[in-house]
Amino acid sequence: MASRKEARSDRRELLLIVAPAVLAVGFAFWFAYQFVEPAPPSQVTITTGLNTGAYYAFAKRYAAILAKSDITLDVESSAGSLQNLSRLRDKGSDVTLALLQGGISNHKKDPELVSLGRVFLEPAWVFYTGSEKLERLAQLKGKRIAIGAEGSGTRVLALALLEANDLNDKTATLLPLSGTEAADALAAGDVDAIFVVLSPQAKLVGDLLRNPDIHLMSFKQAEAYTRIFQYLSRVTLPAGVIDLDDQVPKEDVTLVAAQAALVARADVHPAIVGLMVQAAREVHKSGGIFAHFEEFPKAYDPEFPMQNDAERLYKRGPPFLQRFLPFWLANFIERTLIMLIPIATIMLPLFRIMPWLYEWRIRRRILYWYGQLKRVEKDIAEAGDSGYTEYLAEVERIEQAVGEIPIPLHFSDKLYELRHAVHLVHQRIAAKA
């Protein structure tokens, strides 16, 4: 019977001490969770451009890199940057990332968007026909100009450049033609000039440059445009760079180029940001005709604020653990460490307090019976020589209760001292009874 009582008492003591500790640890977990990002999504979506264009091709390369980290990057084609922007704005859309042409939007218009960096250059090509050498856009007054389809990034850039030269639908004929359609119209003589925003590796650009009846405008005022439009850069197309054998182009050509940006919603997961920046570095670091090695991507964007994690990654490189471990394992460890810091802050003092608390409760139990024994002695002293039989029964009760106290082995000396004290009082009263 005594052993059962001792077991129940031990469980009660354990519960009284451990339960508050468990609650404290639970609170620590809850508190730490407030500072931990949820696990990164296994699937994200990026909107690009036509499936025959550079945006789409680059995004496919990003997807192949993210697949190595078991992240699926869904690549959606689109009509161009304006549609990409519309998808990012649509809160009901599952699109998180987009490639945007410079000059399409900015933080003032879309404060919910952030930049993961500028990734490559997109030159604006102005092809024209006729005997007059074209060096300034102002020379296009009164001409028929294909400026790109409605909703295209080409059209946005073309209109910005033309308006800077007081060219509009009142001073020129602006036609919504783009790509191959615009090139065919130029070759047929249906338009006098066309705007094209394409990679220099695009087949259409090569075909136009090789056509002897079609000329490429060299922007004599390129530097001026870069000062007016911060998202533009002055670039040079070197003679022969397209085709060395046939010397295409015949001479150096000065162009202006927009910087394409990798843009995301502000709530993009930090882990996805890291993977996308690393993918962009791998894809674009080699440079090209208009960019030097490792010139792109870069932590610069005059139109959107840089995402904080992206900016840190550009400066410091990938997180330490991700340099040596698979993405999923590194991410798990990083999230776990964030959880453990506040938990450890609470648990370490607990581990130190709990033994002391347990010891205090045991001592308190022993001191209680010392108090009972002292009370009996005080009552005897006040009662004089009467009532010894009653006090003897009380001491015997105390003696029995003390004998049943569950005490850990290393507190046995304290228990024996208490029993001895009770026994002495019992003998003294029994001798007088």
C-alpha cells in the first residue's frame, strides 16, 4: 500500500513540476514560430513572353536549375511584359515571378512588387527603308511607323521614345504591328520604319540585318536617351558581330537598350528568392554581345526596390549552409535553428530551476512535519501536566505520517533526522503520560 502511495505522490510531484515546464516550452515553440517563415513552396509560377522569345527561353533555363533543388518552376507564356504585369497585379493569379521589360512600370505604380535584379539587356532596333540615313527619331515625322502590338512592351518603349521627340499619332502614322508582321510590312513598303525589341540572337534581327534594302538606325543621341530614361543603356553593336564572314553589320551601330528585370510579388518566399537569384547568375553571368562577363544579373533597379534577401545574396553570396548542403536540408536546418534559439533561451534556465524546485518541494514536505511537531511541543508547554494522552496520539499520528512520506534516496538523511526528532518527542511524552 505504501509503495502505491509513494508512486502516486511521485507522479503528483512530477506533474506539478513538469507541467509548467511543458507549458513554458510550448509557449517558446509558439513564440519562435512567429519568426519562422513557412516551408518554401514546392511549385512557383513565372510569366514570360512568347514561347519563341528570349524571356521564355531564359525562364526554361531557370526551371531546369530549380528542378535540381526539387522546386518546380512553371513557365507560362504571354503576349509580353504588359500581360506579365497584369498577371502579377491579379491577386487571384498564381503567378509569383515575371520577367519585365524596363520602362513598363515602377514602384509608384505597383508598390506591391519588388525586384530580384536586372538580368539582361534588350536593345531597341529601329529598322527603316529609303535612301535617307536615319540617325535621329525626329527624322520620322510624317512617316508610317510600326510601334508594336497593343499591350506589348515594344509599344510602350516605342511610344516613350517617340513622344520624347514630339512624335505622336498627329505627327506620324503609328501602326500596331510587331515582330514578323512588322518586318513583312517594312519589306513590302507598307511602312517606313519599325520598332523591334529583341535579343541580337533572334532570327528576325539577323534576317533584317542581312536584307540590303533595309537599314538599321544608329542612335546618334543614345547618351541623351539614357539620361532622360534611367532604365535605358547605351550599347554598341560591333561591326561583323552578327556574321563575321559577311560583315553583318557593316559598321558599328549605337543602340539604346532596356534592362529586363526579374520581378516578384512582395510576399515571395525568401528561399525562392535565393534560388531565383542563383539561377539568374548561372544563366546570365556569361554576358553576350552587349554585356561583359558577370555584368548581369545585378542588384540594381531604378524602377523597383530590391528585395532584401536578394540584395543580401548579391552582396554575400548564398547562405553558408546552402554552399555545402542540398537546398532542402539547408533550408530545414536554417528554419530549425531559428526555432531553437528562443526555445533554448527558455529551456536552459528551466533545466537549472527544475532540480532546485524539486528539491525545494521535498524540503517543504519535511519542514511541514517539523512544523507539526513544533506545534505539539508548544501546546504541551502551554498545557502544563495535563492532556499527555491526547498529545501522545497526535505525535503517533505524525510519526505514522512521516513514515509514509515518499522521499528520494538522496534525501534519506533529512527523513531520518525528522523521524529521530519525532521519536524523541514521542518518548518524552510517553514517559509523562
